[in-house]
Amino acid sequence: MAFLEEVRKSASGTFDKARLVFNKDPGDDAEEQQPDRLEELAEYCPQLSFQQRLIGFGVSFTLGYMIAFFSFRFFMKLVAGNPIPFAFNYSFGHSCQLLASTFLCGPKRQFK
């Protein structure tokens, strides 16, 4: 039982450090120079907890990976001269993977 408590305390300390890294805005001085459009866009996005951010990142990244992976079922059409199905699915999958980082750092920092 004591071992589990030590692991739990260690994990909570690690999560606290990660929260500081991901919730901290390094460019607070540069933020004043940016137009208010970023702040307007950030108002449309809900405030997420750290756990919700990790879940959103995992789901979005996994979904993007699956779409990109399954785009290879259209590979024969690509070879035959019809690249549109393959290119669309492959690009959409990698776009989902790229946008998954928005969950970790937040939309305001991602737009910057």
C-alpha cells in the first residue's frame, strides 16, 4: 500500500510540472503586441482541464493516424492515375495529427 502511495505522489508531481509547462504562456510580452483577434478566437474555445486536453490529443492523433493509414487502401487507384482519394485521405489524416497539438498547448498559442 505504501508503494502505491509513493507512486501516486510521484505521478501527481509529474503532472503538476507538465501543467505548468503546457499552461504557461512564454510570450506574455509579445501578447500585448498581437491584435485582439487571437483573444476573440480564444473566447470561442472552451477551457479544458489537463486530463481533457490529454484525452483530446490522444483521440485526435489516433484518429488522424488511422485515417492516414487506411488511405493506403486507395493506393492502387493512385497507381492507376486517380490520386484524389488517396491524396485527400492522406492529407486529412495528417492534418488531424497536426491539429492534435492544439489540445496540448491551447488554440491561442497554436495560432501564434
